[in-house]
Amino acid sequence: MFKHYNMNQVVLPLDLEIKLDKDDMAFVVNDLVEQIPEEAFASFSRDTGCPAYHPK
């Protein structure tokens, strides 16, 4: 099991001038990574130790 995270959650206070445009490349990269099937990450799963963040 991996630690929960949310890519759309803002953790740090950001100035409004730093916001990304809707057509920014970061959104394209995020969409590509989110399309990778969960089965591709099965080898990263561990039963011992502190839970890690998801490898995506």
C-alpha cells in the first residue's frame, strides 16, 4: 500500500502570478503518467517498512 497523495491539492501557499496556464506541458505529462496501468507498478509494492509514495 502507498501513501495517499493528490496532484491537484496545493500544499504550499503560491502567489497567483505563478499559476500554470491550462495548456502548460505539466498537464500533458501528468495525463500521460496517469494513463500508465497500475499493474506496471506492482513490483514496487513492499509489505515491510514505512509506506512509500506511489511511484507515479
